[in-house]
Amino acid sequence: MRGVETANESLVMPGLVPPARPKPLRRGEGPCIHVYLSPGTHVDGRDKPGHDGRGRQGALMTYIAKPKFQHPGIKKNALGYSHRDYEGKISTLCAGCGHDSITASIIEACFELSIEPHRVTKISGIDCSSKTPDYFLGNSHGFNTVHGRMPSVLTGANLANRELIYLGVSGDGDSASIGFGQFAHAIRRGVNMTYIVENNGVYGLTKGQFSATADRGSKSKKGVTNTDNPIDLVGIALQLGATYVARSFSGDKKQLVPIIEGAIRHKGAAFIDVISPCIAFNNHAGSTKSFDYVREHNDAVNRLDVLTGRDPIEIDQDAGTVQIVEQHDGSRLALRKIDADYDPHDRLGAMTFLQKHAAQGQIVTGLLYVDPEADDLHSHLNTVERPLNRLGAADLCPGQSVLDKINASLR
């Protein structure tokens, strides 16, 4: 298991020996490749005595760092941060991968909300999507968990420190298969989080087998037809009580960025299913999660604008087509209706609408449901406002007399 990354440093788990900081093969302002070498191995393949490399035995690992130089005229947000301050390492995903578009949308959302990077905790599981937190918010806290276990680790972290912003990043294999139970319990408990599933319908790391979200009747790259019914994570999230539910498309940044912004500002379990085509194994004719198919079958029910407390409300459409939703923190969601019959406050109606359009082969996108008066796990448990990880022995132990009264009340 990887350690926790914070402020570009690695905090390894107790008992593990931290790896040595990698030395760049090329020095200077430009991008450089950092290589971990096994002990005694030189970069040209020859063994040299006295080499103190501390990488894994026989392993060769690389990553590409971005240049630190920024143009002096680059755009800054209210905190004085630029987009570069919300970026991470250079992506090693396939060129054209939809996941990189989601990464760009997360960066844009955090920039627009003027979030301090060190206030964010990003937690992921195992799959292509779970690699992406390495590519955004390089100065935030991070934890890469084992396969399917992201929700429980996020739940524990949230209980320990309620003051941080939690981004859970997962994939359809990570959340709809091995981590399905974990996904369900985190949603039903109302953990205050933004849970993003980067959904491509296949196992990209193992060469494109169908995942649990693959539509019945869709065809693989090899021409095999999927005969299993799909798991609709949006429908499950609605059924289990998520209080902010949305679906978007990685190719529609104009829709996706405000959806992420609204989820971050929402108090409670916010779930976003993002259709993200796998350019290598699921972007062909016959796939229902290819770029072409999603664009042709996308049925957007609304468009979303997120307005912070300091922003004036400026609407350029008829009053009857726009609805303002107030959230706990004072932010407002301006919903621009596209489908006049759709009500984002009707949970049962949203589930029926999804099922009806899925039967017609349509992919419904937009903010599908929101409860502006939602509570979270801390409200359910009635925890104190002070983060639990800051409570000392004096705070946690009320004294013998109080404990005697509690024990007496249980007799």
C-alpha cells in the first residue's frame, strides 16, 4: 500500500522504511524523468559498488515532473493561485483518455472555487481512474487504497477530521464490482464527500473485459456481446439516499465543471457518475460508452451554474426556466431547465426518469437530484464540531464520576 502524500512528501505507514528521494537524471527547469533503481544498479545498467538506491528490488518506476516556471501574466483566483497550483504530475494514461478530461475539470472546479489545496484530501482505489489523483492537486493530502476499499478509508478520514474537503475518485470496476458493498455503505451513511466514478464500462488495466456497468448488448473491441445486465450506480445512489446525484460526460467540460463545484459545496453524500470512454478498449462501433455513442445519445435535463455568496445572480434566460437552490454554506445552484418536465427535487421521479430513458438507449446527464437541506454522517452521530483527531485525553475521558453515572443508567 502506498503511503499518504501531503505537500509533495510521502508519509509512509508505521513500520515501513521510506524510499529515498529520487534524483533527476537531468537537471534544469524543463521536465525531467525520475527513476527508482534497485540497490547496486547504475542508470546505464552496470553494477557499481556503493550505490545507495533504495527502490524496490528489480523495479523501474518513472514519473514526469512538470516545469515550475509560470508566465507572470497567468490568471489567478481570489487566493492568488493559478491553475498550475492545482495540477499534479504529468498523466501517464493513454493519449486521449477521458479520465484526463475529468482531471482537467476537477482542476478547473477547485480553481474557480478558490480552494486551498492543503484543505483537500483525495482518496482512490485501484484502476485507471484511481491513478488520476496523482495528476491533480499535487499539494493536497492523498491516499491510494487497495482495490475497492476507498469508501471505508474515506469514511474513517472524514470521521477523524471533518474540516477537510474529501474527494473520492474511483472507477466502475473499483466501485461496481469488488467495492460495491463499500460504495453502498458510504452512500447510505451520508458521508460528507464528493464521490466521482470515472465510468468507462471496461477493465482497462486488464485489456478491456466488460465491467459491471457495461450495458447489455454492447460489444467489446473483439466483437464479444455483453449478456449481463448493467449496474446503474446513479440509480443505486438515489435508492440509498445520496443527497446530490449527477451524471456527466468527460467530453462535456462546460457541464461537468459546475457539477463538480456544486458537489464540493454540498453538505452530505454527493455522487457523480462520469461516462469516460476508454480510448484503447471501449471507443469502437458497438460500444455504448464510446465518444460517438455518448454524444449521439446524451439527454441533458439541465445546465448548472454555481454561485458563491459573493457572486450576483445574473440569469440570461426566462425566469420560468431557471430555479435557484440554496445550499447549507450559502452557495446557490442556478439550474437551467432543458427538460421542462424534470424535477431535480423528486427522488422517485428521478429514478423513474432514468429507467424510462435507459430503456430507450438514452444517457441522462445533468444534476439529477439535490436535497439542499441534507445532513451528513457527523450530524447523524452528533459529533462535536472540533475534529476528533484533535481531542486529547482530557477531552475524551470525562472522569470517574461521569462514567459511574453512565454505567448506572445502563443497569
